[in-house]
Amino acid sequence: MTLVRFQNIMSNEIAKRAFISRPPEPPSSVLVGDPQKTVYIGTTKMFHVPFAWTYANLTNPHMAIVGITGSGKSYFIKTFLIRAYYVWGTSAVIIDWAAEYKPWVKQSGGTIVSLGRGDFINLLDLSGMKPLDRTKQIMNSLDLLTDISEFPEQKRLTEEAIEQSYTNKGFNVSEPPLPGIEVPTLKDVIALLEEKLQDGTYEYPAELENTIYRLRQFAREGEDYFARKSTIDLEKLAGSGLVDIDLSGLPDERFRALAALFILQTLKERMRFEGWSESKGLKTMVVLDEAWKVASDEKSDAIMIVREGRKYQFGLIVASQNPTDINEAIFSNVGTTFIMRIKFEKFINYIQGSLNFSDFIRSEITKFGVGQAAVEMAFQTSLRFPETFILERIQGEEPLYVYTIDLTDVLTRAELSANVVQRNYQFEKDELRNKLIDYNVSSDNIDSIMGKFDAQQRTMKVSELMSALEDAGMPTSEMVMFLKSMGIEDTMISRIMTYAGKNG
């Protein structure tokens, strides 16, 4: 005979007991869309529901993508841009810091612009703007990239000289430009300041000399990438399909950041000038990948595009392996965030603090393989389901080939049996190849290394990889930096190099 016991339980106690737990996924009615109006990304992890992205029900079309090297960020971006072009006819401008996308764009029949390798940008080009507005943009860029704000007199001298150079060419600085007038260059601005110095009547000659020196950094012979007549028309490129603006030929981060800021400023003005158009859903996507200086500062035009882009049908994709390089204003304003594998706890803390996802999502992120992601979407209206969910894997235009560096040959038996140390590191094929290019490995040697991976089911022991890199002529110091760039911890790198030395 079964004994039944009755209890008196208060309603608030019942509420604490989760008899049925709601799955951490939006319903299929939200995830699945019309294939002619959406971009297919992949399937969800829990119920394997196809996820097709659209900006239609989101606050905006902008995206933030974060994840360590090899997590599949560039693979996702390439997939998205190709499909967005097929679905909406969306053009793409990639501000390519390290020429990572250049081979793919070239293979896809897109346009390549190589700054520092034959292409130039005139920093004073107007692109339809009033000279006064362009002057303010130039000064804003100098504020971001130099310490000019700490020297008010130098800042005033620079601003006045830029405005005067426009006036000398026949522009009215407070009016839109008339066609047919040649714009000045940074060299014209410097010439005005030099004339002022030679005149000998200026009260603070040291300030004037320092102002000239500051601007000459961007106008020296051989490094005058922003002080000559432009070879490109950004207004036309913004609607020219797939465009890669390769910044890797510029000498340092300041030059690359200055180019990126100018491009963003020009695209933002084009966006405003064209205004809203009912005939096209998403005109242009601008990609910023690892552009930390441009994406981290509150005064950057990247944040301005995020805040205004939707009404002009412009989208921005900001990608980084370090989430703290992306300003919180971007995270709080983008319509979609893709979180791929993140390793360091401080980075996960930053992301979780910005997006406020659950500890369950947090634990999943640390275990992601290549191509897996958590997706956080900001919908236009408040909905009764989670806005963050897990994708099983990005499903791209081409198969996602995962290459594995196996560390088991440098681990102890105790570590292997206890499974307390990461045994391998995985990378998407193009990301691994591009890393080898970054470290000046020749194309023949890269083909040889990739061939060795392919012959072993795309897996290679780390000691074998070190031997292959040594055969390719990579110095020991660069091997260390290569391993560090792949996300391998310093203590493990030390062990790998010691093992390689003993068995070399």
C-alpha cells in the first residue's frame, strides 16, 4: 500500500521550484526566416533550429564579433558578407589592418586598395563636405592619435592653417564645395605654417616649430601617404561590391589608425548625404577587424556609425580577439553580438558585464570549438524569451576546415591522465595560413606545412610544427611570438621550446 503525504506549502515556495525549465533559445518563429530576406548562419545547439539573421526585427544591423585567434571570426565575416550580397545586394568595405582578407577579396573578384603600396589618400579631401566640417574631423583624428590636445596653441595653429589652406584654394569654408576646385593637401598646410615661422613676427616660435614637426610626421618624403592627391574615390567604393582597403603597407599603428578614421569619416558623411532609401534594405557593411584604436575611443566615428547607421541603412562589423579593445558604447548599441571562444577570465567578465548573459552561457563560451558561438540579439520590442543562445557551428560557404596543434607530446603522464591542461589548439584553415604569412614564412614553406597537416587528418604534434618552422627559417624568437599569437600560454610555450631544443 502506497503512503501519500500531504504538505502545506506557501505559493512563494512553489514559485522557487522550477518544475519546467525554459530552454535558453528563442522560438523557431524568431530564428527561422524567409531565405530570400535573411542570411543563414547555422543551427542552434539545443534544438538544432536553423538560425537565419535579419536586421528587420533588431534595433540595428550592426555586429560585434569577439573570440581568440583561430576561433573562426574571419570565416564567419566572409560567409556573412557573401550571403548579404546575394540577399540584399549589400556592398562591403573591409578596413583590413593586416591584409587578412586581401587574398579572399581578390579571389572573389573584389577591389583591392593598398595604402602604402601605390595608393594614397589626401587627408583634406572633402567628399562633398564643408571644409569647416572636414577640418573638425581632421582635428578629431589628431586628438585621438596624438597628444595635441595637451598643447592648445599647437592645436589652434593647426586648425587655422587647415582652414586657411582651403580658403587659399578658393573654397568658402562654411559652404559645400563647388565642383572643379582643387583641394589642398597637408603639404600646403605645412607650407603656410613655415611661411608664418619665416615671417618672424609670431610671438611663440617654439610652438610653431613643434606644430610643423607634428604635421611633418605624416608628410615626409616616402611616408606622405596622406599628403598627396588621392588615388581612390571612397564615395564610389562604398557602393562597389566587395572592397578591401589593405593598411598593412603603412609603417605603423598611427598611420593605419589615421587611414581608418578618415575612411570611417568619409563613409559616415556619405551615409548621411544619401539618406534613407526604401528600395534597398542594407546598402553597405563596413568591417573593422582588430582596429583597437579606432574601436575603443568614445570619440571615434565607429561609435557614431553604430548610433546612426540604421536609419541610413549602413551596418558596421567590429571584430576583435580582445573584447576590451571594443568600447562598451559599441556593445550596448549593436544589434547582434557573436561571442566565439574566449579564453581569459577578465575578457569574459568584461563581455558578461556588458551583455549580462547567464552563467550557463559563460561556461559554454569557455568550451567552444572553432566556429561555435553564443549569439546575443537586441530586439526592437521586449520579448518573453532569452536573447542569448548557442550556435552549434557557423555553416559557411565552404567547409570549415579545423586544423589542430597537438600538445600531448610535451605533457606529462599525470597531466594527460588528469586532463587538467589544454591538450590542443584549433584553428580555421585561413587563420592558420594567415598567421604563417604574418611571420614571413614563404608560400612554398606554408604549402609544405599545410600539406603535413592534411596528411595527418589536419593535426600536427607541436614538436613537429616547431621542426617545420625551423626548416622554414623562422628564428627561435619569432617561434615564441608565433606561439604566443596563437593564444598558447607563456608557461606552455617555455615547455614547448625546451622540448624542441632537447630534441632538435
